[in-house]
Amino acid sequence: MEMLGLLKIRVQRGINLPLKDTFHSDPYAVVTMGEQRVKTSCKKNNCNPVWDDELTLALKYPNVPIVLAVYDKDTFSKDDKIGEAEIDIKPYLEAMEMSYDQDLQDGVKIGRVQPDRNNCLAKESCIICENGKIIQDMVLMLQNVECGEVEVQIEVIPKMLSDD
């Protein structure tokens, strides 16, 4: 299968993550897509961690779900899962296709995605052109947990046709 490009996910920060241990949480995030798995650094004793870690995955199948899960690092036992959210890149890929070959000005909104039952967005997410790149900022609501959000930014670096 040909690679479509690279998917860069900047995991910016966690907001109001629930405590998994009695006294503190040491959260880190893991992003999985198919067989690929990448993770952020661990932030000690923090329910509002700032990771600002850039994770890169090879984008081969646009329909494979991309799942961001947040865990609490435990020293003596298995790490606890705090919550997870799916990152839906289909609107981004559609916007990227639509804007292909267009000379876009910085700050132009190419698309916007509203939160609904089919995505994990906490609020409207805009797809914009910035410094010649197309990016999408998302605030993801963690599922199966009482609270907690994660801010991420995605960017796809398309595989150039001339690489063949």
C-alpha cells in the first residue's frame, strides 16, 4: 500500500484530567493508528499537563481510526487509562483536497467542523492555512470518563508525486 503522506499530531495539552490515583496523576498520551503507536512524554503530578509533543505517523489508510488515549503512569502497577478520544481526519483530508493547487492566504479558513455525536470535539474546530501549511486545531473530549479534554493540532504532509 502506498503511503499518502505523514500525519503530524502535536499533542499540546490536557485540560482538567481526572485523578486516577488518590493524590496525583502522571499523565501521558498515546496515539494509535492501525499498527502504529507513538506517545508523548509523561508529566509528573499534573491534571493540566502541557506536553507540546509532536508525534508523526505514516498515513496509509485514511479510514483507519486514529485514537488518542491518555494514561496515568504508575510505578508499581499497570498504567491506568484515563480516557480516550478518536481523531477524525476526514474533514481535514477533504479540505486539503479542495484547496489543492489554490494559492491560499495565511489565516484563511478552509473548513470548520462542528462537534456532534459522531466526533469527539468539545467545540468547533477550524481547518486553516498557516505559513503555507494546512492545520487543524482540535479540542477533544475524552470519552468514558467524567471530565478531561486534550488539545491537539494536526497537519498532513502529503507524499509528493515526484518521490516515486
